[in-house]
Amino acid sequence: MRSFAKIIIVFTTISAAIMELIDASIVNVALSNVAGNLGATIEDVSWVITAYAIANVIIIPMTGFLAQYFGRKNYYLYSIVLFTLASIMCGNSTSLWELVFWRFIQGIGGGALLSTSQAILFDTFPISQRGIASAMFGVGIVMGPTLGPTVGGLIIDHYAWPLIFNINIPFGILATALTYFFVEDSVHHTSKPGIDWTGILLLMVGVGSLQFVLERGEAHDWFADESIRVATVAAVVSVVGFIWWELNTEEPVVNIRLFKDPNLTLTTLLTFVSGFALFTSVFVYPLLLQRVLGYTPTMVGMSLLPSALASMVVMPIVGKRLQAGDSPKIFITLGFIIVMIYGWMLYQRCDLNVTMGDFFLPLMVRTMGISMMAVTLTNQAVVGLSPRDIPQGVALNNMMRQLGGAFGIAIMNTYIAQRFAIHKNDLITNITAGSQLFIERNTALLQGVGSKLAVTANAQQQAYQIMDLTITKQAYLLTYMDGFLFATVAVLAVFPLIAGLRNKKLTVAEMKIASESAH
């Protein structure tokens, strides 16, 4: 393949992956604006996020089958076009449920951009250079969720919310043109597979219901709500039925038999946890800065930007070391250790006097850890798979990352709600009207407020409100510190699984055979 065409393919696939991942998180900082503009509640407008996530997680495991059925280039091209058209419709929506519908369609198109981009990128490079390919793709995996709040914050603070969708249009048009002229189709399939309608239906109901439970459980008080109970039963029955059906049908929509490979099973479990760590850290950190420290969305995004750019430096280095023959276990182990250090650093450092500069080192540490995990696990997922199974392996690995993020945010949402209630109750319990500290604080507040209000009763009420806000802020600070520690413990829990990963180094002859098979 000509060098110029290879560069174009790299640019196209990574850009498409980043575009999809940015869109998964860019809406998070715009919910209040969208709700106000469309006359909806915050709870209802959160369906804009839920719809995209459900469509995304349904389509990702099917991407291998769909690429084989339509032809990988065609499927990739159709998905980019669908994603771009849905973005246009999202930006022009005039009601909440119209926006929710088009976000679902956008999620269907976006699901292919991640897994198919990775498969195309892997086919572009011979197996001896797959470490570099993993590093390039890893940049998109890390930068996407990180840049989402950054771009979203800048748009919301300076422009109107439809731009968070319309900004995809020029990138979508460019990606469509580059894909049409430069991306080649896969040669790993010889004929169209049969359509596994039963498997598709069970997958849609099972994974869609599971994602609904994870996304909406906290808002609906979990199993106290009938819709959550029904969705949970549907998820369990459908997922179990899906697994049984796919293991017993000749042409499954998702080849879960690949999980017979212990290396893929362990890798996807570790990828699940890496998704948990990546998405929860991006979820908790902005909440800390906005709710406790009073940062604007733009300030939050700008604080994340240096570490996101640093991933562009770290990942190619890791990729080159893998290509040179270094053991992937070393980088996976270091990555998990460094991510735990990041969580511990924020747990130890956070207080109400912390500044943006205090987050610089922890975020750089996080970037190093996530970069090592992303590159090596992306590459490790396809070790030992035949070329025709790589798309399915990639799709399964990406699905586990997305589910890890969904589980992580759902669990963290519940954990934060519970810990906040506990911390606020503890703080209030320790405040008594007769204590010297309370009297001093109340007197100081009365003097400050009283100088601006004529009525003393109003001054006392204002003083109590200020004190309540102070307690609330302190409770949130303690809660988010607990959240960082919780994520650290979750990563530590699966750390022993790294020992079971395959550590085989390919010979030159094996690399040549695999490379020829891949092309």
C-alpha cells in the first residue's frame, strides 16, 4: 500500500473514532441548556444521553457481522453518512423527543465508527507493526471522552447548543469522501452470511434493556421502579437466551465462541475495567470542579486538554516498544498501577483550596496509565485470532469497554448519591446550636449579611442558607474523594488477572504469514 494512502486511512479512521467518542460525552455539559431551550426537565433531557448509549452498545457487537454482510467498506461508509445525517437532524430538532429519536439513530451510525475503524487500521498495517496501529487508535480512545467535555464546554459557553451536533457535519463529509476514495474493502469474507434474526432480536432486547437499567436506574430509584424491574428481567432472560442461541446456531450474529480463547476472555475483562476507570474518571472529575470549586464547563475542559494532548506523545512510544518486542504484560501492569496512583493522588490532594494547577500532575499520571492500558489491551485482544475473526474480536473488546463505562457511571452515580447523604448527615450531626464554633461562624455570617440587609430576620435566614451551602459543598468534596478511592479499589480487584494473559512473541516467519493472510 502506498505511504500516502496509508496516512489518509490512518487519519480517516482515527478521526472517525474520535468523532464518535466525543459525541458520546459532548452532550453531558449541555443538558441544562438543551432542557431550557426545549422546555424539558433535566431528568427527561438525560434521555438524549441514554438513547445514544443504548443504540451504541447494541450495534457495537454486531459490527463484525454487518461488515461481513454489507462489505466492510460499504458498511463503514453507510455508517459515516448515517452518523452525519443524524447529527444534522439533532441540531435542527425542535422538540425533546425528536432530538432523542435522532440521537438513537446517531448512535446506530456511531457504533460502527469505533470497531470498524480499528479493524481497518489493523488491516492497513502488517502484524509486525500492529503495536503502532494500536497506539494510533488508542489516542482516539483516550482523547475522545476527554475532549468531549472540553469541546462541549467551549460551545455552550460561547455559542448555541445545536452546534455540538452541527460541528460533526464538515468532519463527516470529509470522512465520507476519504473513505470512498482510499479505504479498501476487507478480503476476509467470501460470501454473505445468513441473517441471524433471532440473535439480533435477543441482542437488541438484552443489551438495550441492560443499558437502560444502567443509565436510568439511579434516576428511577432502581428496583423500587416497575420499569427498572421489567427491564432487568428482560435483560437477564434475553442475554442468557442470546448466549445459548449464539452457541448453537451455525451463523451467529456475534461469534461468542471466540471467548473460548482464554486470552480474549481475560483481555475483555481487563478492557471492561479500563472502560470503568476511563469513563468514571471523566465523569467524577468535572463534577468535582463544577459542583465544589465552581468552574465553568470551559475551565473544566481546558484543565483536561494538556493531559489529552499528552496521550499523543505517550501512546506512540508504547506502540514502538511493543513493536520492538517488549512484553505487553509490562505495560498493562504499569498502566493499572499508574491509574491506581492517579486515584490515590486525587483522594489525598483534594480540598476546598485546591487550584487548577494542583490537578496538572495527577491528570498527567492518569494519561500515562490509561495510554498504556488502551494501547496494549487493544493489541492484546486480537493476539492469536485468525484474520477473519479480528473484526469480531475487536467488536467484542470495544463492547466490553463501553459496558465497562456504562457500569462504571451507573455504579458511581449510586455510590455518589449514597455517600453524599452519609457525609451531609455526618456534618449536620456535628453542628449544634450551642457549640462555640457554630456561634462564631453564625456571628461572622450575620455581620457579613446584615450589612447588606435591613431586616435582621432575613439576615439570619441568609446566614443559615450560606451555612447549608457550605456543608453541601464539603459533603460533595468528601463524596468525590470517596469516588476516586472506589475506582482505585475496583482496578486493584482485577489486577491479578494480568498474570493469565498470553505473552507469546511472534517469530519473523509467523509475522510474515499473518501479514500475508491479513491482506
